[in-house]
Amino acid sequence: MSPDLLDSVLLKTDFPDLKLHASGKVRDVYEVGDKQLLFVASDRISAFDYVLATGIPYKGSVLNQLSLFWFDFLADIVPNHLITANVDEYPAEIRKYKDQLRGRSMLVRRAEMFPVECVVRGYISGSAWKEYKASGKVSGISLPAGLKESDAFPEPIFTPSTKATTGHDENISFDQMCEIVGVENASHLRDLTLRVYKKAAAYARQRGIIIADTKFEFGRTEHGITLADEVLTPDSSRFWPADKYQPGRAQDSYDKQYVRDYLEQIHWNKQPPAPALPPDVARRTSDKYQEAYYQLTGHKLAV
């Protein structure tokens, strides 16, 4: 990886005239008046709940632009919080930062967010596979005996989780979700999640990618229940190359599993400080994110 490419990585945003609303593992969110927020996707990458010392070139641009693609693709099912991602249309107080924001930011409506992650799984992998091996269930849902790792479920299943501000989200049952957000909201969010996933998964499969699982976040705006945050990105989903899919084992992926595998290989104890990545691992991870973007959209990433 060239030094110039590493220099282009955005790890920390700095807009002194804007009020920081929230800073996550990847995104920084700024307030724009009372009703709007500016989402900025950095090139930070997290693994095992820690942000690593090395950023991934173009990662923030992939997350932002892929979310924009899916917002448009799914608009017939559910409204989203996007106002514009055209930096030339931003309010004057943020337009002066447009060179830093171009391609990696979006102006959105504020939403009253539901305090749950809406997770949907079409295939058994990750924590769901571990839970199934131990109990034959996933999030309280009884499943057929004899499933192999990475098998497709007979039908996609909805497995919500809590939304942790630090550390791990915790899987919860649908009944627990009903206690948190109410039966009517929980039922509506479950149905929306499954509809969105099925449409996106069918499209992605035609483009050679299996969406094994993903998570969505929803909130309320004046448009009702609204899809927010990032959508169907390599950070929020498991993307598998369809031509290499083989049940009975872990799959190759377009997501950050490549980074997790490296960290396991070096026997990091998963305690701070998080290690840096070698340039070749950062470069290969960047390539995977960009490959996923191109395969799904048919367009080269705008950088």
C-alpha cells in the first residue's frame, strides 16, 4: 500500500464549527439545527468491540455510498432518513467542509430511534451457529435438527438484539423485544425487516452475493417508521460470494471477517490497546469492501 493511500485514511473528523452529536466506532454524527444531522463515515474499523489502530482506505466511502444505493432501492418498502448526500446542497455552515465530506457523508432527518437492533438471518453463522449447536435454538426460535454451519434456514428468521452503547449487543427473544418497544411496534419492525431483507437478498443473489445476515435500525420521523443509519453494508452484514458457497464450513466473505481472522492468527487477547494492521491486510480489506460495492451496484466507487 502506498504511503499516499495511507495518508488519505480518515480516522478522526474535525469540524470545529459543528456540534458533535455522537461518535461511534465508525461514524461521527453532527447536529445541523434542531431537525437534521450530518452523518460522516470514517475509515475506522472495529473488531471484537475495539477500534483498531489502522484505518481501511475508502471504507467510509463504501459504507456511505452503499447505504445510499440501498436507501433508493428499498424506498418502495420503507421511507428512510436521507435528505441529501450532495455536498453542494448542504447548508452553508457545513458546505465549507465539502472536500472532506464528499462521498462519505449524508444529511439526514433526526429520528426518534427504537432501542433495538433488527437482525435478520437467512443462513446460520456466527453467534447463531454457536447458539444452535448449544441449544437447537436461535433467539428462542426452535430450528430443525441437523443443520450444518452456513446452511440456509427454511425461511429467514428475525433475531433482535439490544443496542449496546459499549461492548456487545445482546440477542433477545421477540417477546423481550415486545416488552421494550410494545407488541405493535415490534410486530411492524419484524415484518418490515423481513420484507426489506428478502428484497435485498434476492437482488444481491442475482449479483453473485449471498447476504447471510444483516441488521437494520429504525426510528420515527414525520414520515412514520423510518429506515436509518447504515443499510446492508459489509460492516452491518455478512456478504458471501455465491460462487464459493459451500455449507458445512465458515464461508469466504466480503466483510471484515478477513480482519478478524488476522487478529485470531496473531493471538491478540482482545484487550486494549487494539493492534495495528499490516499494510497488506489493510489493503486487502479495502479491496474486499470495494469489490462488494462494485458487485452490488455495478459502479466504481466515487472517491
